[in-house]
Amino acid sequence: MNLTSIFMIGIGLSMDAFAVSIAKGMCLSKKDVAKSAWKLAFYFGLFQAVMPLLGWWIGSYFQSLITSIDHWIAFILLSIIGGKMIYDAFHPEEAECAPLTAKLVLLLAIATSIDALAIGVSFAFLQVEIISAVLIIGITTFILSFTAVYLGNRLGGFLQKYAELLGGCILFIIGLKILIEHLFIS
């Protein structure tokens, strides 16, 4: 898998964190935006980097058992995650304006990075160079989350739906590309 595909996966994975960051940015006063942007970006970027690494380790452990179906696993995981993101774009929940406590930020970071764990499993099957992948995904998520807090604070909620939709479409298309390459090209 090339770096462009990994970067696109990073964008797709970061859309959950991007959408949450927009929602949280909408709830912040101007004086709290900078501190909250750094906090959310750090946690979201860290967890989006650690979860694929954990998934890659799990996938590597079981790789010899399922090598013959690895492309289907990658396609199914990416399609399910992408499909859920597309569904969520059309069925948004109300944005909560709870204070950004350490516990809340930790829970949000875990919740928005679960899909990255599944992607990490598929990375093991695709023999992705994991260090580059987690750095790209983590940095991409950091930058997008940081920016999203400010966007949410300034532009409001209409961006949230489009972030989820774009992320879901990207993940689905990459999953389809993996399947097509394996079935028809390799």
C-alpha cells in the first residue's frame, strides 16, 4: 500500500475525530478554544496512531491463519466502517456541550479510534509499513482535529455531516480498491 493510500485512510479515519471536534468547538467560548483545540488534537491524534499499531500487532499474530482471505477482511472492515460513517452523516446525534474533562476527552478519543484498531488488523494482512502508517494517521488526525475545533467554533454544525460522509466514502473506496487489486491485478 502506498503512502497516498495511507494518507487517504488517515483522512478517512480522522473524520470521526474531526466531527467530534467540530461539535465540541461549537460549544466553546472564544477564550477556551485554543486550550481545547490542543487537548482534543493531542488525544485524538495519539489514539488514532496507537490503535492501528495495536490492530496491526493482533493481525500479525493471526496472519498465517487467514492469509487466503485477507483482502476480503480488509474490504469488509473498510466497508463496514465507511458505511457506518455514511449512515452517521445522515443520522446525527445532538451535539453535547458537556465540559471537556480529562475523562470525557479520553472516552471520546477511544470511541473515535475504535475503527483505527480494525484498520490496523487489515494493515497486517496488507503488509503495510506500520511506523509510517501510524505517524501519518496520527499527524493527520492531530491537524484535522485541531483545525476542526476552530471551524466548529466559527462555522457551526453543518460541517459535521459532510465530514462523516466524506470519511465514509474514502474508506469504502479504498476497501474496494484493495479487493479489486487482489482479485483482478495481482
